[in-house]
Amino acid sequence: MPTRNTVLFAAVVLLIGLTGTAVARCPLDAIATHSSFVGGALGSIAVETCVTRSGTEDTYTYMLTDLSVRTLGFCSFAVAGVGVVGTVAQEAPSGWSGAELPAGSCASWWAWSTIGFGSPLSPPRGLIPGGSLEFSVTVEGPTTPAWVTAQIQTCGGKPFTTTVLGPSACPEIEEAGYESSCSCSSRGCTAVDLFEGDGNRILVIGGPDTQTIPRCEPSWVRHGFLGPDLSASDVEFRLWIDGSRIPLMQTELCTPGDEPGGSVITIMWHAQFPPDFFDVGLHEVVGEWEAFDTPDTDPFVWSRTITLDVIPCAIPIPSPPPELPDISLAVVRDSCNCGWTQQQQFLCDLEVVVDIKNEGAEPTGIFQICLSASQDDTRMTVPSLQPGQDRRLTLELTYHPAGPRPTYQVVADCLDRVEEANEENNSVEQSLNCR
């Protein structure tokens, strides 16, 4: 549910206090609240909406505060509802009259205007700078607060349009007109999701003559009609690709318009194409719109042809491996002798001769080579090896033998300080043959 916009300008509070007009605060148990501003460089109107419920009736209260810097004079206010909503009561300030405007089966409209505006014997009673006014409409509930159009008109001047909360006859969706749209007809109101495709949109109208898409990505088409008095039997959109007609899905949406008493009907056809639907190459795409002015007249048909250039999928080119050193290691020979020491310890002396070489393309830098056996180890520092350089080393270790199958292990770069092209060729593990 939309939440109350708590960021109200200090000027709103100041002007309300100066005018002495008592604008009711929205109660804590309100089912929805909202604040918005409309206007231009010379000032604006703050519009606060408060939605309350009593039994089976919902009341939508609109509190308007004029923040203008000069007298523009606002003399009418209108707000829409989604679908046909039964009006129980309307309230307006003294000097204003209210009316319910017919809008077919798609919308409800309520409008208020000043009485006697323009009469030489009666001054304007519109909303003036620093003034605040309150309007409300009570409808049969329960309704769903929805984003709707509201229009505020200057006295004899142009109207300003904003978005406020209004009643919706779609009780089955949480926020009519927000995540889903509410489409209404004589059969009632239902939630409708206007199709949004996945991937690359193909624009038969509104796009260039030649459009390019990759073959491995999805694509989609959506076109249709928008107007106040449309019927699905009077309009149609057709699509051909390379001479074959494409089956299309259809969505019909009926909502309040931008003008008081108006509604808008949207009829759309769409198709979703999976990846690889199109072969690589050029394809002819033809869209055709057909509409009847009246059932007795010939249809108006308009078409447009575009070229769809489907290109191969981009094949990622692997980047060349980085230029790195590569230390290889091989054991040349080993020897091991064990015995008791004067301190009555049984120890083994191990000697291992290894060849190491830099098989890579960059110097290794200084690194360590380690020899370990049982629980003991030793290490030796090796100067940097240039690419292709090798070296023979002799490693010695005295260790405490343990385990049924004694082994030793030699690892070059045992502290893992060198980033190598191949980390699998710099260690050897072998069995011990001690005497």
C-alpha cells in the first residue's frame, strides 16, 4: 500500500497557519495516505490524500494547499476512480459544488468547482495563495487505493495534472495500477499485466528501417491501439516475418483518462521470440494496423516494413595466457641412513638431489624450496631463475621416522610466493628407502 510522504515543505505548515483554515489531520488508522505537489515556477499546490474506512464505505479526502507566490486562483478540482464505484456522498468547502461525471464502465470521476466565479457581484471563491481547502468523496467499499489522475484548474486558465490515490474497483490486487493494472468493463474489473517482453524489442513502428539483434538473445514485439472509444472488434494488428503470419497474444486494458470524465482503452498484440528463433541474416518484418471508423465503413489499413538484421552470437575470444614463470622440479637421487644417537634418539639423515628449472616466460624471483619427512622439514632459499635457467640443489634433513610407510616430499615455491603458469609440476613425493 502506498505510504505517506512525510517530506512536506515548511511553507505548507506556515501557510496553513497563516490562513487559519483548519485542514483535518489523517487519523492513525487510515488505510492509505499520500502527498504530492503540482505546479510550476510561480508556485505549486500541495495535495494530501487520506483514505479511511467505516464499515462498508471508504472515504477519500483530498486536502489542497496553495503555495503560489501570486494570485493565480484555482477554481476546479477533479479526481478519477478505477471502474464504476458507487458514490455515497461528496463534500466540498462552502462556495463549491460537486458532481459525478459519467465515464462509461472504465472509470468514475468526481469534480468540484466554485459557485459564482466570474460574476461581478460575487468574488472568486477559488483556492488562493496561502489558502487550504478540503474535498472528499465517500464510496461503496471495500475499494483498493490506486494511483489515479487528478486535475486542478486555474480560474479561466490551464489545468494542472497530478497523481493521487483514488478508489479502485479491483479488490483482488494489492495496489491497483502499481504492479498490475486494473481493467474494467460492464462485466466488472480484473487485474491485467501489460506485456513487457524479454530481450531485444523489435519496433515495427517507432524504430529505424533496419534493426539489428544477435541470434542468441530473445526478442519481442508489441504494437496496437490507444484511444477513448476502442473496441477489440474494430481494430487489429497483424505481423508477418518473411511472408509467414505470426500468431499474436492480445491484451485489452481500460483505465481512466487524463481529462475529467474520460477513459482510455488500450488494445495490444504481442509475441515473444526465444533465442535462435531467427536464422542469421536479413529478415523482412511487416506490421499491419487495421481499424474501422464505423461498422458500415471500409477499414483503414496501414502497414510498415522493416529489415531485421540477425547477426551471429558474439563468440568470446579467450585472452592469451599471461606471461608467467613456471618452476619445474625433478628428483635426481636420494639417500637415507638411520640409527641411534648418543642421546638414545633414533633419527634418520636424508639427502635429496633435485633439478629445478624455470619453464616459463618471466623470471621467478626469489623463492623457497622445502624438504619434509615425517613431522620434520627444512627449507632453502633459491635465487631468481631466468626463463630457461636450471639449477641442481642438494637438500639435507635429519628427521624422526614415524608411520608404517615413510615418504618424503620436495616442493619448490613451498610458500606460494610465485604466480606460475603451471602449479602442478613443482612438487614430488617419494618413498623412503632408509638403511
